[in-house]
Amino acid sequence: MNGRASPDSYNLTQEQIDTFHKDGCVTLPNVLTEEEVSEIEKVFDRFLNQEIHVPGKDFCDMSKPFGVPFEEWSIVNCMLPTKYHPEFQNNIFERLTAN
């Protein structure tokens, strides 16, 4: 079976694997449900609203030099979200990618 095989398992087809090896990326349909994405968004919204503190360069703009004010950021990057919000460990995305 390919695609979402169980709540914690996503199986790839040989064609998807071959595409990844050839192109370096592949689109995987229906990896997460809308509800699962919503739960992840809630946590990342807290990072973006700076409700969860991330020190130094682990919270930055990937498109600008360090030191640019947050209000001017374009591409926000939060490194190590489970380090700074341990409750986020073992989330659905981590479980699926560990499989």
C-alpha cells in the first residue's frame, strides 16, 4: 500500500523514490490531514508570535542578515522547535518521517 498506511506510517511508491533520486524532491499527496496541519500550525504560530522563546540565531530570517528587526523578516526559520517546546516532541510529522 502506498501513501498513508496508518496513523504513523506513510509508504512511498517506487516511482516516488525514483523521482526523488532523479530530481532531488518529490511531491507526496495527503501526508497530513487538515486537522494534523492545524495542530502543527498552532505551535508554529506561538513561535511566530514569540510566545515560545527561541534564543539567538535559532530564530531568524533565512533571507536577511542577522540583526534585522523581526518586523522586517520575510522567511522565518525556527530551528530545533522540539528543543524550545518539548511538548512538540513526537508530533505527527516527526512520527511519519521517522518511519
